[in-house]
Amino acid sequence: MRFLFALLFSASALLAADWPQFRGPNAASTAAAVPAEWAKDKNVAWTAKIPGSGWASPVVVGDKVFVATAVTDPPFVPKDMMKGVMDPSSIPSVGGKAKPGPDIKIDWQVVCLDLTTGKELWAKTAASGKPKYAIHPSNTFATETPCADAERVYAFFGQAGVLIAYDHAGQEVWKQDVGTFPGTSDLGLGASPALHEGKLFVPLLNEEKAAVLCLDAKTGKQLWKAERAKAGTSWATPFVWKNQARTELVICGKGMVSGHDLKDGSELWKFTNVDSSFSSSPTATDAMLVFGNGGPGSKSPLVGVKAGAKGDISLKDKETSNDYVAFYKTGSAPGMSSAIAADGLVYVPGSGTLACYDLTTGKQIYKESLKGARMVAASPVLADGKLLITEETGKTLVVKAGKEFEVLGTNVLEDLIWSSPAVAGDKLLLRGVKGLYCIKK
């Protein structure tokens, strides 16, 4: 009995240390604990130079770290938001026709590192060639975060149109060409796949298509496709919502958010009171789903949807709630960074701000300036009563969780960081342009 208990304890400890997809287990962006203090010469266990560039977040299973990257010739280095906006190449094409990609050769790669040492174990090229479509100077050609399970890692490169699976030794298991498509305003793509109980959900949300594929993760065989009536780019990752009524897939696309049955992709509900593309992904508890979208000319709503929603739950004129919509608050949506729902609250990072809302009513509890935070693209992490908010210059603000706003500290790595962090047990992984950092007390 003791031996069996020890085995079960070891297995649960291993699972607790995994960060297998974008925003971690259940895409919740929560962890048990992480280091709260670091600098370039303090609590940095190792730094690994990743070839090429990419905003894909690292994922961790067991003792392995997987990273997606685009190795370019000549080198392509993403710019910070201000420099990217000022770059003449960021101006969209006239007439809506997608601009062709730059004249560079790209090797789209998956890199595997040892979690303890940061040593590269293998690097495999999933696809090679010139990019078909242009991207924003602040984006990358490898922005989609991989998924991983105990046997395989799954990488999706939207700019290459390739979906591929490797085993943990780096051997290719299966590969699919899913097509290459343009993003809105030549911004590029970035929505990541999601993984749940052997099913891989792949977003094809762009200017020519609007669909999410469900594949058998083991074989790559397509199980179903959820298609939307209108094309439109979204950078929101499909979200598996385990709630009080059922487990469903939530898709945030341009003009509509919908819930889908995991068995066949059939639509369970839809919400159409959204007026722009999504750059952030949803968050949820077992009772409430929260999402928001914003942009120039948008109402920037933050929306709470109750578990068990059915049919068309869209709001009528001047409504801010109904049987399934708990709240609809304009001017409250997150920016590029995704929100976190926990302990009756939802934390919404904005452009240099952090807001906190009541999860049941949507009532704003506070909205405060994050002093020293220029722009936040990375999604925050909640651990041990602290929010870690990393802004693009490499500063991570440690903010007290709860109804009272308090900045507990600021940690600095001198690097450009848009990737969301990963947590592996007592280790925090941050990816910047210069390298991948492992923070450990």
C-alpha cells in the first residue's frame, strides 16, 4: 500500500510540475508558487540561446522544455511595439490585398531543452521556405505556442501552414499541411492550438477561413471541423472550458464567441455582441466564462457568460445581461494580454494598467496604473497570492492578489519579452529575444 501511495504521489507531483500548453494546465495561468525575486545576476538558474526568433511560449512536460521558433536568413528580429508601429513596413496594403512576405528563408523549428540545465537536446525543422504573407514588425513567424503530453509535442506554424507532432526523442510522428492564410491588416497570425484528453484543437482563424479543426492527437486524423459563417482573424487560442454543466470548446472569433460540443463540434451557444477581432484568450472558473475584445473603434466589452448557456445568447439593444450573460461592460476588455479569473475575481491587464472586477457581477473593484509598465503582451501568472505581470522591456511586476491593489516588487531582465511565462514546479521560464531564462530561487 505504501509503495502504491508513493507511486501515486510521484505521478501527481510530476503532473503538477507540467505546463503543457499556452497558459498552462486548463489554460488557467495559475500555479502553486513561483520565485518572486530575480535579476540577471540573481535567481537565474540558466539562460539558453534559442536559434531564430518567436513569441511562442515555452511548454514543459516532465524534464523537457519545448519551444517553437523561426530561424531566418537573413535574421528577423521582432521590434518593440513603438518601433514596430513606426516602421514603414507596418503600414497595411491598400485595398485589403495581403502583402507578400519578405524575401527571407525560414526554417520553422521545434527545439527541446533539458529543464534542469537548459542544454539543447534536439532541434527539428518542421518546414522550410519563404513566407507567403507579411507580418507586423513586432510579430514573429513562430508566435503559436506548442502543446505537449506525456508522449508527444504538437507544433502549429500558421505562417507555414504546417501542423506537426514529434515524440519526446524528436522523431516525427505525423505531419499535416493545413494551408497558409493572411491575417488582418498584414499583422500576421498567433492563435495557438489547445490539447484536451487526446484531442488537438487547431485554430484556422484568418482573413480567408474561419474554422477550428479537431484532430486525434495520436494519429493526426481529423475528427471534426467547426466552421464559422464569416472569415476573420483572431489571435485567441481555443479554450476548453470545464464547467458545472459540461466540458466544451470556446472559440473567440471576429464578430462572435461560441461554445461547441467536444464530441462533434456542434454549436451549443453563440454570442454576437462583439465588434472586432480578439487578441486575448478567455479565462474561466467552473461557473463563469470571461472574455473581452477591443481595438480602434471597438466598444471593448468585457463579458461574463454563465455555465450551461444554450442557443443564441446575444444581448438585445441596451441590454447588459440576460439569462446566460452575467455582465457586459464596455471599455473594460483586456488588450493583448489575457485575463485571469480566480477566487471570485477577474484580473484584466491593459496598456500599462491592471483592473480587477467581481467575477459574478462584473463590478469594477479597482483600475490602477502599473508604473513603469510600457506595454504588456504576455499573459500574467497567478501563484501563491501574487500576480506576475511581465511587460515588453523585461520588467515583471509582482502585484498582490485580492481586492486591494499593491505592487510588491519589480524584477528586471534586460530583454524584449512578449511571450507568456511558463511555470515548471519551482521554476519560472521567460522567453525574450535574447534567450530563454529559467528563474529558480
